[in-house]
Amino acid sequence: MTVDTKPVWGLSAAHLVTDLYSPVLPAILPLLIAEQGYSFFLAGLIVTVYNLTSSFVQPLVGWLFDTRGLAVHISVSVALSAIFISVIGLLDNYFLVLASVAVAALGHAFFHPSALGTVSRLTRDASRGRITSYFVIGGNLGYAIGPICAGVAVGLMGLPGLVVLAVPGIAMAAVLRRILPAPDRRSVPEMPAPAERPAYRAIVLLVAASGLRAWAIFGSVAYLPTILTLRGIDLVTANLLVSGMLVAGVVGQVVGGILSDRYGRKEYTLIGLVAAIPPFVIFLTAGGIVSLVALIVFGFILWSTFAVTVAMAHEIAPGNVGLVSGLMLGLAVGVGGMGVAVTGWIADLTTLTLGLMTIPIAIVLAVPLFLIVPYPWKTLVRSRLSRG
């Protein structure tokens, strides 16, 4: 069937606003380290608390969406994220910072499972990879804009200037409250329940592999502004470069979704992961423009696999799209958040460059897990059919 993409693009726009505040934490880590005296470990733990809080809440929200049709209005999600991320610049107590981060993570968690579950229920044909990527790139764009906004705010006014970021979020929440109806699952076409039980082994493997990939994604985003500033680049420019990498990832999401529809999701994921390793190693070991180009290529390739694996999860468990959305965007990201702290711990013991070598290692560990996920190889099936 042909999918009406207008509701998907609307949800994608809301996704952009919700995820605008997620990358603010990595963007301000260099200032927190310099002005508050946090170690790499304590700074990374702030990102870990954010990701872990979201990871525990999202599967529960997804389950409630699947079983009760329960969803939180998008305006509430945006308001929570905007307010509690923005006040961090006014706090000088580490534990208050962690508490504020945890509340902000709730806003992030409330949005994703129900919105992505709705997208899945609106997508039933062979274009699932492409349509899922439309929703995901909204969040990627927000993730790309966030560091720019944070970098400009703290660059002009220091950490207290972060409070300015609350203004657009609160304003957008007010607009969303007026123009969007209250969540109503009855308006969403029902996805028929599968005839057999969900493939739990497949989901466990997929979430575990996605967690390792999330370590690579969020570990790199968390510490890239810091390593770039250590190389002599100012904080605003460093965050612009990270945003450039994330924008490249937005393009990669669409390309990956389209290619996975045509050639197979498992095939594309494995090729993408392997191909992402060399440019990151080049970024760490080279200098100048070569290093920066490699960073952009790395972002394009690694992020391009994200929507593809979410589509895989929805196809593996079509009757539990809210729950698996919460697991893929929640639990897997939480595992990745734990990896961010590990990267920081190793950086404290050695150097930040050596700590970031955990990124390609995490990708290498993810490859065999994606390989053994019981999901069909599209190219092999096509080859067998052609021979028959």
C-alpha cells in the first residue's frame, strides 16, 4: 500500500523539537570539566544518568502504549526537556545537576515509544525503512541543532546562558499544546497481532547489538567537543563540527533506509558498521582537514544504520511496536550511555584519544551480534528464488 507520509512528517517535526535538548549535555561537558572541576568520569556520568533514566522509562511507556493506548502529550515532553536541561547552567551542586538531568530524560522518554509506534502502524509495505527514516531524521536534526544552540549560548554568556534555551522549548510546547490533539490511539490503524509469539531471542540480540552501537554513537558525540578543543579548536567551532557530523548522519538515515528496503536490512547494517570503523580511526590518528572529513564520513555511515535496525525490530515483533521502540530507543541507548562512562574512565587512566579507541571496539563487538540475529537475508532469498 502507499503510505500517507504527512502524519509521519508531523511526528518527525515534533521529534526534532524533543531531541533538540538531548545533545546539550555533551556540548557543555568541556565547560563543566573546566569550570566545575569534574573529571572525565564524572562528566561522562552526567550523560550516563540521562541515558539510563530514559532507557528504563521508555520500554514501560512503550508497553503501556501497546496494551493501554497510553501516551503523554508531546507538549509535556518538550517542556520537561527544555526546562530541566536549561537550568543546569545555574546549578553548582553536582547531585542537583544529576537530578535535573534525570527529570529532563523523562521528557525524552515519554515521546519516543508512542510516536514511533504510531509511525510503525502507519507503515505496512516494503517502504518501512524509508518511512522510519523520515521520523528518525527529525530527531537527528534536533540532535544536530542542539550543540549549535548550546555552543552559542554558553559561548556568549557562559554556563548561566544555557537558561536561554528554555525559551524556544517552552514556546514550542505552548504551540504544540494548542495545535495538537490529545493522544488518541483509536485514530491510529491497528496492527494485527502476530500469529506466533514474538521472537524474544531476536529482540534480545538486536537490543544488545544496538546498545554497543549506541556506545559508539553517544560516546563519540559526548567527547568529540572536548577532543576538538584539546586540538586547539574553540568550543563554538567544535560544536559546529559535531553538528556537521550529525547532519551527515541525517542524510545517511534516508540513504540507509532506502537501500535497506531494496537490498536488505541485515545486509546494510553489517556493511555500514564495518565501513564506519576506518574513518573514525583516521579521525583519531590524522590531523587537519583529513581528520575532519573522516569525522563527517563516520557520522554519515554509522548513523545510517539506526533507522534500519528500528525497522528490523518492528518487523520482528509487529504486535509489540511500542515496546520494541522503547527497547531500541530506550534500553539500547541506556547501555550505550553506560559505555560513555567507560570511555571517560579509560580516558582518565590514559588519554582521551586512547579512551575514544573504545568506539571502534564497540562497533567490532556489535557486528557478530547483528550477524546472528534471526532475521532473513534479503539478497540470499532473492538469489535462491532466481535459481529456482
